[in-house]
Amino acid sequence: MTDLYAVFGNPIAHSKSPAIHAAFARATGQDLRYEARLAPVDAFAAAVTEFVAAGGRGANVTVPFKEEAFRLCGSLSERAARAGAVNTLIFSDGTIAGDNTDGAGLVRDISHNFGYALAGKRILLLGAGGAARGVIAPLLAGEPAALTIANRSADKAVALAGAFADLAAVEGGGFADLVGKCFDLVVNATSASLSGATLDLPTGVFAPGSLAYDMMYGKGETPFLALARQQGAGRCADGLGMLVEQAAEAFFVWRGLRPDTADVLAELRAGLAG
């Protein structure tokens, strides 16, 4: 019997996850079907219950339901508990377990696909929302020299840094606090690129040879990556690889197999270029 999986979001029609997981299933010989499901903004839990009743084995969760998915779970992985958000649900014997593969996807894309080692690097994380929170612990696990969180609202960045103080010394502040500082890796976890906005970053933030990474992706260069290039970043990367790598991690959580991502990522990249 074909196992059923899905991704829940609102909106969801644009999702590339069904194509990604279909490719993973073909490559690994797994008998599964993966579909996109639009959940009403005010009825996410009901949509999940309906899916489980239909035989759903697991699901991914995207905007705007990751925090609600967190609250829905009876058990959480350590990384989901740290993130305060869930993007991967596992249904078994009437229980719902939650995981978060976003941070693992980001780190895998940076370290494996781009060959960029985190150890000893000065990292700047832009944003203090759920996207940022989900990747802090995985970034710290890479043993960087320092991690700084900067946000338009400095108080939020300070509070977020404090939430991870037990793992390492993390600095938090506003964009103005970045004056005179430079970083080897700058990760944009804000939603600015979705709206076409440019972040007000001081000149000099990007160290020579630095990697600028935007969690967002689309046709053409995002405003953040355009700014990074103008300010001298050595390399620029969008979040398409993170999307594929977090999906591969979720596939591993569900099926116990880790699919190769290179061909899938190349195909998606070609589609954006076209």
C-alpha cells in the first residue's frame, strides 16, 4: 500500500516539495505519494486530523503553521524543542511527533554543497523570527568563532541571543550595532526579500571572501544578495539548496534513507533559470 505524505501551508500551490519528494522516492525505490494541501488559516489542526484519518504517515509544515504545528505535537525532537517550531510531523499509532529540519538543511547546504566550513568563522544572522530561531543551534554546532544576531528591533535579537546562551556566547542587537564589524558568513533569515525590501546594513559587514546566504530564493538575485555583492561579499547563495536539503532530512526522518540531493537541486535550479 502506497504511503501518504503531504506539505501543509497557506498559500501552498507554489510549493516545490511534491516534486522534490517524488524525485527522492523514485531514486530510493520508496512507494509513497506526496501532495500539497492547503490548510485554512484558522483550521490547521482539523486539516491535519483529516489527513491522519485518511492514512497520512507524515507531513511537512510551512508558512504560517510551524508554530501551531509545534503546539500540536505530543513529543518533540531536541532540535524542534530548541527551534520552538516544527516543519516535520510524524504520525504513528495515534500520536504526533514533531521535528525541525530547517537548520540541518541550511548547514548541509552551506557545508556540503558550497564546501564552506563553519568552524572558526564569524557568523551574522539577520532576523529574530522563527526562521532565525530554527537555525541557531545547528549553526552553533559547527563551532564558529562567534555568532551575532541582528534585527531591526534590537530587543528581539537580544532576547533570542539570550535563549541560546547555554550553548555558546551569542551576541544580539540592532543593525546600527554592526558598524565597524565584519563577518565571514552573513545569513539573511528576514522576510525582506519576499517583499523586495533592502536591509539597512552598514558598509563593511561583509568580510573579504565572505559568503552571503539568503534563505529566500526566486528567479534572479534577491535584494539582499544584490546588496552583498555590491558590498564585496566573496560568494552569494540563495535558499534553494536549503529547501532541498531540509526535504532530504525530513525524508530520512520518515523513511530511514537519505536521498542524494545533487540531481534534484540541479533540476530545480535549471527551472528557475529558465
